Amino acid sequence: MSIRRQCELLDLPRSTYYYLPATETAENLHLLRLLDEQYLRTPFYGSRRMAVWLCQEGYRVNRKRVQRLMRVLGLEGLAPRPRTTKPAPGHRVFPYLLRNVEITHADHVWSTDITYIPLRNGYLYLAAIMDWYSRYVLSWRLSNSLEGAFCLEALDEALAQGQPEIFNTDQGTQFTSVEFTTRLLDRAVAISMDGRGRALDNAFIERLWRTVKYEEIYLKEYATVDEVYQGLKRYFYFYNHERFHQALDYQTPYQRYHWGPEACSRSDGCQQRRLKVG
């Protein structure tokens, strides 16, 4: 049976079949896992504090090494700082539009981000697009590099289902690229971007990463790309269709996204709420 046919039967993109996990030494892979877990607990730790923490845990590392590993993970401390860098030529940075904005309905605000997925002998990157009102994950993609193509694929899949009024991202080059922003501007979608070092500006999707990692990734210790793809496919179906959210009056994201608060019976003690962010 050809690889094309095998991928069709598994509903697996051929590009995913050919992915090879990015490689590091076994020691660095272990440090990456530790840094990723610690960042979920203390996202305000920068490279200095991470280096001190690792030394206290018995690992002989200097700050320069920690800085490199945090760049691999795409992590930085939350403390705001003066803007000392500029986006690449042709890249436009948009203002943050969501401070004190009430999120009142589905497709009001979408957001996206990238996170690191550890494997037994390497790592991948995961991008997802989420609707803020419902926490519904509209699309996701895996990649073995931080090149922007997988983010564009996720965006195209999400836009095939609808479009938001506001789309929020961080200032990563994948999201400030002309290709990415043009897709949104051509549909008259307002683009919002987090301040540098302001992960809490995109708090809902940061919470999603924590949930995915503690409920799926860290429990399984996947070895291959296909294993992590199939695991995430099952998990995101569970997350969207079966996992009840207290903040959604114990609805699933799918129910809230497609039916709104009306799907929740008042006889069950549910109350309609509106979200306020900022």
C-alpha cells in the first residue's frame, strides 16, 4: 500500500508522515522538558531565574545555555521591558485591542500561539487557533521547525469555518509576516498583537497549553511524530466535545461555540455569564 493511501486511511497529512523531530542531545532534551514544566508553573521566570532554579536542582548550567534553550522553546519572562528590537523589514506590528473588552459571542475574538511538544528523542511545535468566547479549538498543526507554513495551514483551516471580528497573536515572525496578516486583512478582520513579554495578553490560549500538556502530553511521553499526532487528534476532540468547563457553566467548548449559553439548562443551576478580559 502506498504512503499516500496509508495517509488517506489514517486521515494523516503526508507532510506530517515525513516530519522528523528536531534533535538535541539527551541532556538538552531533559533540560528542555524541565524548563517547559517550570515555565507553566512560573511564567514570570526569565533566563536568570531559570538558571538559578536549575542550579538549585543540581544541574550545572549557565545563563547563556538557558537563554538558548528558552529560545528553542519560544519562552520569555512576563516582565514588560522597553522595546529594543524591531520586526523584520516588511513586518507590521499591530496594537493590542482587547484591554477591557467584553467577549460577548462566538467569533468575536480568535487567537493563536505556538508551544513546544516534547518527544522521547526530540521535539515538535504545536500551533492552535482558539475562539475566546467558547474556548473552542478551531484548528491545530504540528511542525518540526518554527517556519510559518504550519501556522498558515492552521489559519486557512480555521477561516474555512468562519471568521472573527478580532484576531489576537503575539509578535512572533510567524504572525507578523505579510502572508499571515494579509489573509486576515483581506477579510476585514481586525488584528491585535500582544505587547512584547506579555504572555497574559493571550491568557486563554496559554491556559490551553497548560491543559494540553498536563492532561495529555506529559502523561504519555510520545516517541514518534505519528503517535503525538494521533494522541493530539484524540485529545482535541475530547477537549472540544466532551470536556466540561467550569467557566462555561459546565458546557463543552463545542456547545458554547455553536449554541451559546442557551444550550445550558437553567434547571441544572447554570447561569449565563459574560467574559471580561484585559
